[in-house]
Amino acid sequence: MKKLLFTALCLGVGPVSHAQFVSELTLTGEIEMACNIDFDQRVGLFARATVSPERNDNNLSISLGANLHGVLSRHRCDAAGVAIARSGLLRSPGRYDTALELVYVYNFTERISLEPEVQYIVPPPATAIALPDALVGLVRLQVSF
């Protein structure tokens, strides 16, 4: 079944250098499906869907995006990406928030990277308190051991 889904998602895309379909079921009951497709080691596309148990407040998430590797570096140790995500409650129609994301990642080494990011978040319209849209900026410094 996984191979059949993988073929259906990646069929007719063109010259693909790497494609991957992943389906997971965690111990907490979360189900995640993702498809990642890379073209010529420079451009990548992804789609991801996650369904969590009812005890999780945000139990449905869908995201789509694209990455471009080697934006400012000849050695392709950097990447820029854009994504859109929707998440919300399965049993509450119309209770979804939407986030648009722009990100840049620079890998200083295999273990150290810097990641500035900007997100524009549109809150769900059907909440008890009317929330304004939010523009959020953040910077991550990742160090792996």
C-alpha cells in the first residue's frame, strides 16, 4: 500500500533525483504521512498530513512547501523555503488556523546551523475571542551533539 501511494503522489512530476514517502503511527496514536520530492539536488517539494488523538488540542495538520538549496552558497550548505500550513480540530468545522512561512537555513557545519524565519499566522475565525493576524519573526541556532 505504501508503494502504491508513493507512486500515485510522485507520478508525472518529471526528472526526480530523490523521492520519499513516509507513513508513521506513533505510540500515542498520531498518524503522519509525508511525501518529499527533490529535483536535481537543488529544488525540493513536500506535502505532509498529521492526525493526532482527540486528547490533543490541535489534532489535524496539513502542510505544503518548497525548498531551494544553494541559494547564497556554491557549496549548497544553505536553503530557503516557503510553506503553507493549516491546523485545527477535527470535530470543529471552521476552527482552523493558517500559517504562511518563509525560512532560510545556513549550515556552518554538519552540526551547527542558523535559521531565521518569518511566519504570518491567520487565527481561526470561530473563536470566543477575536484574535488579530500575527506576523512573527524568529531565529533558531541549532547545535547537534
